[in-house]
Amino acid sequence: MSQFILFIRGGSDLSANLSPEQIQETVQRYSAWAQKLRAEGKLVSAEKLKDNTGMLLHSKDGRVMVDGPFAETKETIGGYFIIEARDMDEAIAIARESPALGGGSAVEIREIEA
């Protein structure tokens, strides 16, 4: 089995427009999905990240630059899931069930190098 990280991208701008009840429903959908993956032995780890607190360090012309918090919410990573899957195809199948995709966010899938 290989490990993959699923980055949940965007969505913090969308959640700002949700009622408390809608936010609770979203949390419950993620919780149910995580419980399902855990029961299947697929979930290694998952966490929500704090909104608008990230910084991006990058090098330009020999200098280290700092960006953040991110100007565009589509750039933010709201959370992650580390899963176990046979291959990328299975990781994609698992990611397709993510509640993020029903809420206008994106899921980036990356294999973790062993």
C-alpha cells in the first residue's frame, strides 16, 4: 500500500457565507467520511488547518520572500487527509467521495514518497 495526501484546497471563502447550521452539516459530512475511511483501514491522519494563517516562503533573485496570508482563497489549503491506497487510481476513487467536491473546493492528490 502507498500513502497519499489529499490537500483540501479553497472553500474558506465559501464557508464564510454559510449559516451555523450549514457549517455543522459540513463538519458532520467530513466526520462521516473520515469515520468511513478509518473503518476501511484507509485513513492515516486528517486535520483542518486554521484559516488565513499560512505563509509562503519562496526564493527570488537570491532573496527569500514571504507571502501570506494568501490573497486568493483558492490558493489556501483548508485541511488534509493522509490515506493508504493501492495506487493513484484508488486514491482518486477515495478523493471523489470527499465532501469538499460537493462544496466548491478542490482536492489535490499527491503520493507520499516512501
